[in-house]
Amino acid sequence: MGSPEKPIDVEMGDMNDETKQLNPDVKTDSELKEEDKEERFTGLKKEELMEIANQPHWVRARWALFIIFWIIWVAMLAGAIFIVVTAPKCKPEPTPQWYQDVVVYEAKVNEFAQNFKGMEDHLDYVSKSLFSKAVMVAGAGKESDPAAVTNNDDAGFESLVKTANDKEMKVMIDIPVDTLSTMHDNFAQSATAACASDASGMYCNFFVWKANGSTSNTDDYAEWVYNPDRMANYKVSKDSPNRAFLNYESPKAWEFVKMLVKSWFDRKVDGIQIRDVGHVQNIEPNKLVKDIWEKFYTNETSNEALFVYSSSPNPELNPVMLDVNNTNTGKSPMILSDHLSSHANLEAAGKMMRDAIEGWRNSTRQIGANLLTPLGGSLVETRFSNTSMGAALNLLSISIPGVPVIRSGDEVGASSPVLTWEEASDPDSAPVNSSNVVLNTVTAATVRKVEGIQAMQSLRYDTRNEDTKFSFIDTENNNVIAFHRKWDTKPAVLVVSNLSPSAQTVNVVSSSGLMDEKKPAQKAKVVVSSSAAFGDGDPVDLDKVNLPSGTTLILGA
């Protein structure tokens, strides 16, 4: 056995029988070598493989494996195709009409630059300074009648259209459809002694007439004027006493308006705005718009725009009720709203503006247009005597969903609609009578509109999906309006606007607003501001935003 001083050192091969009996699990070296020799598989040699390669059972096995392989491969390919075909598809990028993704610049010929040549000379100002690609020309004709354009300058108008098209700009025409000038030949034919005794003549009922002594019923926007030739009273606009109301019960009046629209399209304009639809006489406004739309705009290959403006709040002017299109970016009339400016500089301005926007969103998914100054009315600067209010309104108009329509003069904070230009100025330079604060705000906002603040997807705000969100922030302050806009591929923005008469402080930290690592953001940076009190990039504490009167901020994370 050995001793502790001499350990056992016995080779396994030298174990005797007695030792093996005592250690039955222990194997000798020779036994291990034998087992290893028996269990090891060295495979077949090349010659052996060649001998069995063509044996029938091996041939069948190879064909079976080959067929199984291709069956599995085809099945996997078919499965992949099935998954691709049946998987939820990505939302297609919206394709709005050209008039649903622009900034429209509305200008009267004689106020903007005296004549068509002046407008043509300053198109670069509109396209380069304001990034507007659509000019709405007001007062283009004596009665918005192309047969009597301003100064009878047919060539000047044709040149304006051609130059605008060369600059990839659109030209629209503004047409009043409620009234016609008393200087028009049609009025002279209607206001005759013959019509006093017999109103069946072709033009006798062209305008709204009432016998003398039966004109007690008037309204806020119209009044009656006595005509001694016809010995009767005709209805005129209080704002423009030289314009008499058309009578749409007269087939001749209705035919005149349709021919007026057609004649402008014959001049190759890209769109028409009809106004003042809310005050048309003896016809439902909704029917008038629908009839014009169906006659001139239903051709799927046409790209003309129809803008519709009413200076009176008229719930009937709703694209859903018009039933012309039920898609957000499909062809449809553009209904203009001036609710923003009508509520500005009033107490609870924020709540009233929010209610107006929500009312539109709840009734239609279609894109609308936002107008700061009622057409034919005074400019923002004149109405509020407040440059900051004009800048704030401009910025808010460009920020909310829809198409902004900027009236000439509003974009520069002018107190007069007549713009003044330096004779030797650059074509894209600003008018002399401009406010840098207002113009810089509009320029910054429209540039960012081109960059993406209000690109195609923002116009789809009412699709209400996870890609494009528009949501109001509850500020618990009726004087301030705040909303969040988010797109799938663009940075989200938060817009906060105080258009009330006094300064306000609000908390806009919200789970429906700007987020910071999935938590409501506490701070943000100024993207665009209408106030000199805020500079681009300035940090803002969202739980305590101090807003002077007439201030709009666009904030980003």
C-alpha cells in the first residue's frame, strides 16, 4: 500500500486481478485504447463514396432533399410576399391642390402699385420677400369685369399674368358677386322710366328694387336709395353706396355672374375669389357657391381655385354642406374666415378664437383659409392703431392650420393701404412705408412655412392620427390661445398668442404639448416671435410665459 512518505505509484496496466476487483470502474490503458479504437469513425474514403454514389437509394435521397429544399424556399418567398401585401400600409403623403399650400397675397391694383405694370415690377417682393406664390388681384376691372380692366389696360394685364407664370406664381382675381356698380350699363338699363311701369324687361329685375314708401326693412349692411327715373328705390351697400345689390331671382343677373367668371378664366387666371357671398340677395349663398363650383371647377384635369369670402358670419358657407368633396386635400372651394381679426383686441380673445377654429374643425376636415383684414375694410394697423397687434395677428394666421391670405399693407404694418416704393429700389425690396417689426415677423414665418412649419402634412391637421396632431393647450386663461402642432418628420412647435388688450401670464406645460423625454417639457426656445421682447433662440419657461398685449410666439423644444 505504501506510506505517507511514499505515495502509491501504480500504473493502471500493472493492476492485478485483486486490484481490478476492488476498482471495477477503473479501466486499464489497454482497455481505453481498445475502446477508443472501436468508437472512432474516420468516414468513408473517396473511392468508397464513388462506389455508392450512384446506388438507387442514394440517388432517390438526393432528389428528395433537392425537392424539399425548393419547396421550403418557394414557401418562404410566398410567405414574405403575403406579409408584404397584407401588412398595414404606410400613410400616403398628401397631395394638396396648389391653392391649399400657399401664402396668398391679396392686393388692389391702384393701392399696391398704381397699375398692372407696377404690380408686375414688384412681383419679386411678393415671391422673394414674402415667399408667396399666389397673388390675388382686386380691382382688376372697372366692375371686376374683364371687358373694362383698369385703365382699359388689356396688354398690361396679359403681361402681368405672363410674368407671374414665368416666376411660377399664380394669379387670382377677386370678384364681388353681391353688388354691381351703379355706373355699369346694366344699371342704366334697369333704372328707366319704362321699368317703373313694367318690371318684366330683361334688365328691370336685374337689381333689387322696391316701390317708394315700402322700404322700411333695412339691415346693418344695406340701405335704400331713391331713383327718380324709375321712381323706385334700389338697395345699395352702406360701405359702397355706389354699388347696387343684384337680384338673383333674375335669370339675367345669374347669367351675368356666370359669364363674368368664365370671361376671367378665358384670360388664363388661375383662380377666382367670389365675394361678398354672405350678402347675396334672393338666393341661398350655399346654392350660389355650389352652382359656380359645379359649372367651372368639377373638371378633374383643371387646377383653378375657387375662394369664397363672406363678410358676415354665415354658417351655411361650409364645404361639407356644399357636398363637393369629402377629402382633406381634394378639390374643394376655399372658404375664407376672418374670425381671428374680428376677435382681436377684445377681452377673452383667446377663447373666442379657439371656439371659431374648433367650430370649423368639428364641421369639416377640409382645408380653409384665414383672412386678417375683411376685404374692402380697413387694415389691421388702422383698426387697432397697434403695430404689435398686427404683427401678432399675421404670425398667428400663418401658424394655424389652413391657408393664410395676407392683404397688401397688413404685412408691413401700414396705416394706409397705398404702398410707396422707391423708384430705383430693388424689385424685391420692401415698400418705404413699412414697419420692420411686422414685415420681419411675416417674412420669418413664411420662410419657416416653406421649411416645414406649415408644409403639406400640417394642412392635414384634421386627419387626427398620430402622425399629424393639432391640439389646443388649456391655459385656464380666456385671453390667450395656445396650441401644439406635431408632424411625423418635422420638429413639433407650440404656438402661444395673446391678442387681448392687456398683458397675460400663462402656464402651457401640458402632456398634449411639447415633450422632453416623454415628459411635458418645462422649457422651450423661441422659433419666431412677433415681439421685440423675444429673440430667436431665447429660452422660455413654459410654466410661466409672460406675454405682452399683441404677442404671438412659436416655440420649439
